[in-house]
Amino acid sequence: VFTAQAVAAAPEDPLFGLMKAYREDPAENKVDLGIGAYRDDNAKPWILPVVKKADNAIHNDPTLNHEYLSIGGLPEFTAAAQKLIVGSDSPAIREKRICSLQTISGTGAVHLGGLFLSKFHPNKPSLYLSSPTWANHHQIFTNVGLTLGNYPYFSKETKGLDFDGMLQAIQGAPAGSVILLHACAHNPTGVDPTQEQWKQIATVMRQKNHFPFFDCAYQGFASGDLARDAWAIQYFVEQRFELCVAQSFAKNFGLYGERTGAFHFVSAPGADASNASAHIASQLAILQRSEISNPPAYGARIASRVLNDPALFKEWEADLRTMSGRIQEMRKGLRLRLEKRGTPGSWAHITDQIGMFSFTGLSEGQVKVLRDKWHVYMTKNGRISMAGLNSHNLDYFAEAVDSVVR
Ligand code: PMP
């Protein structure tokens, strides 16, 4: 029988634990580099000006109410999200073989995809994750009963991609495995394959008949260019893969708490593709109904207004460049300061890496000293959120890193 007493305490979520410790630290010069959200140069949350505009328009719209959305979400949102991720002239859209549901942000999309594969894949495939990956991937896919494998990703020596290791592991995975790929701005390393490397990954995946599962949480936020950040996904679609995509609008719209995202399933081309796609959509709708019934409206309304209005869309692109540009400036600034100080080691990886996060190469011991002595908060694996750096704390952080590395 079930008894409450038999339930052991779960460990605290490491990232949320870190945030709490930071909040409770009274030091004035404390620095939060754990944070997975964009901050402006004053370390404050930033509401994108275009989001503010769309938000105001929604408030003033007398036709809106608080009714349920349909199971699949707001149709004008999912249609626009689809175009954004595969490209508006994608053969997948033209041939009606992509189906899309609005989800509880990227997390909900990853979960829906995992649940779908676990239920409908004929032989419960193994799902391969990069090592390391976003920690939540392990929990989400384990919870839906998929067996997990790993492929090497990060080279400690070069602080770049372990491309040979990655390719070999993908090659060695049982045929028909699911391979989870970060579309851009890999979390936690900030290391992405080049376009040439993506092509080789696609070649091996085709040989092995693997199924690509893209997780795209940073489109437009990584390079500032929406198309460039979705290049890998669009290349795989062009190469006629059957695949799925979890798409988050948390970072690129700053809609974190509004839980805005989408799940897309692209069926391989063929005479029956649009039929198959309709079947998949119908099954996804059943899963969605039992899990969340229907997704939340607010964030999707905001994103939809921006995505579907050419003038607002342009403003959004400018806002994306503001965020990605500031982050790139912080990367340059940090590298420059460390090199100027002659801090031991090479720091080129700080500017080679891309997106919100950087794998610094700092050890767990060094991270601890940074926290205890310098009030700098980051995850144990040496990952820093570039968004936590700004013109006011960059010198201080460089001094702190220099002191723990020596
Ligand atoms: N995947 C990855 C790789 C991420 O980094 C994130 C954000 N931390 C997500 C998915 C999902 O985030 P959200 O649910 O907030 O959209």
C-alpha cells in the first residue's frame, strides 16, 4: 500500500538551489552567472520592446476573452512557428507533411515528443543525448520510459566540439536510434557543429537510419539571425529526414514564464506523407489532451502578433540583435580582460562558443572558491551564463577568475 512516509525526499534541483543561494547572499558585489535568462547591462530582466507593444495591443483588444484554446493551441501561432523553424518555403509545409502543436514552452515540447516516440515507435528505441546536455533531458526522457544513451560532445582539451567522438558514437548506436541534437547554442557548452560538420552528422544518421530529434531553445538568440540558427534543422528537412523539433520561445521572446513553445513532427516525403502527418497530428492531440488538455493562451497571442505582422517581425529581429549582440560583447570583453591579465590557459573558447552559455573549463574546486570567496554563482560544471555579465561586473569577474586559476 501507498504510505506518505515511504516517500524519500528528492534532492533539490541544482539550478534552482543555486538561484536561492544567490538571492540569500547579502554581498553587494555578488554575481549571478547561473541564471538561464537574459539580463540587460544592469542585470535586470529585459522585456523586449516589441513584446511590450504586442502586449499593449492585446490589452486593448475588446474581442479577446479567456476561453480555452483548442487542443493544438492557437492556429495562427503554430502556423507561424512552423514557418519560422523550417522556413516559409519548406517542402515540408508545401507537401503538408509537418504537423505542429502548441506546447508548454520547450520543456513541454520535448516531453510531448518523448512521450509520442515512447508510445508509437515500434521497438522503443534508445535515445542518445550529448554528453553533457541540458540536465532536464535525462529526467524528461526517463519519465516517459525511453532508454538513454550518450554521445561524446565536449572536448576538455580544446574546449570545443569532440567531433570524432560524437560521430563515432552516432555511428555505433543501434540502427534506428533517436539522436537528440541541439539546433543551436548548445546548452551547457555553447559549442555548435559547423555547417560542414552538420552535413557529416546527417550523412552518418542517414546511413544508420537514425531519427533526429531537434531541441531548439535559442533560435535568433544565438547568432542574432533566425535563419542561421535554424540552418541545421532546415538542412535535415531538405535531406528528406523524418524528424521532430521542440521549439521554445522563452529566450528569443523573453516569454519565460508564459510557457510558449511548439512541437513539430515532419514526416518523410512520399505519396502518403500528408496522410501520415494527419494521423500523427491526431495521436499527438490525444496525448496533449490527457496531459494538459490545451495550452496557455497568453504568450502564444503575443508571439503570434509579432510573427504574423511584418513590421513587428522586423522590430523583433532588431531586439534579437540587441540581446545576442550584448552577449557577444560580453564574450569579447571577458576574453580580452583575461588575456590582458595573462591569466594562465587559453581563452579563445569564450568567443568561439555561442549563445547564452559558456563552458569555461573551470573545475568544481575553482567554482567553489568563486562562490565562497568572490560571491560569484555558477553551476558546478563550470558553466557560466553570459547574460549575467555586464559592463559593471566584467572587471570583477575577470579578476576573480584570474585569482582562482593561478
Ligand atoms: N532545451 C534546452 C536545451 C534548453 O536550454 C531549454 C531552456 N533552459 C529548454 C529546452 C526549455 O526551456 P523552456 O521550457 O523554458 O522553453
